[in-house]
Amino acid sequence: MDHGQTPKVPPVFDREMTFPAALDNLDRLLAWIETALEDYSCPVKTGIQIAMVAEEIFVNIADYAYPEKNGEVTVRTGRAGEAFAVQFEDGGESFDPLDWPNPKTTGSIEERKIGGLGIYLIKKMTDRVAYLRLNDKNLLTILKVPEEIQPLVDPKNTDMP
């Protein structure tokens, strides 16, 4: 699916929690997301995929967003029609992961560059990834539609940033 497509409706976030951007908080974040997805009756396979993506995003923020200070990550969960939505907001350095080139995934390990696989995983495991820099904040939003009800996107709708 093209990451430029959007759901028929923009996401509505109804839960929000702020975590210190430190790896010590990863388990707390994942438990919080898991509870939200259970409350939304998210299918198990879709929930596992969202959790893997959320872990990658959180670890990247914790490791790179605040190189010289401690910071926070605000995480929101919600829905966009049948899609499950998770948004990450941090006040760290500006970084648009969608500008990062996809890594080479063929050939020997020696021929490949190190890095970029996490961002590639995020793009591959979600149906929509959107980035916005707003008021000195990074906003990264992911959408995942359960496989049982795909496709549920309208390529003409561009309401979601």
C-alpha cells in the first residue's frame, strides 16, 4: 500500500499518555498500548504488529531525539474508521523518518549498509505513516487496518497530515 493514501476518515485520538524518553519506560509504554488495543477489540495479529512498530519508534526517540537533554514522548491511541492509530509526539531534534531511504535488502550482509531497517519495518508493517513537524515537535502517526477488513483506504482523501 502506498504510504500517501489515507483512511476515509482522519484519526480520532481518545487516549494519551506521556512517558520519559528513556528505554526504562519501554515496557510501561507497550503495556499501555496493549491495554488500549484490547479496549478497541484489536485483533491479536494486528496488535502484535502495532506493538513491534511502537517499540521501534519509542526506542529511536529514546536513543536519538534528545542527544543533550532528557525529554518526553507523548503517545496517543485511537481510531481512523476501521484502522487503529497511534501517534508519537516528541520535542527532540527534527527528524522525518519518511525521508530516510529504504535500505538495500538483497545481496550479502557485507554489501549492505548498517542502519535503516527499523524505519523500513515501520513502513512495511503499517498501512499509513505520516510525519509532521509542528511547533518544534515531531508528530509521527501510524495507522494499521486489520487484514480481515482491508482495503479500507481512499487514495483520493488527503485529510490526514
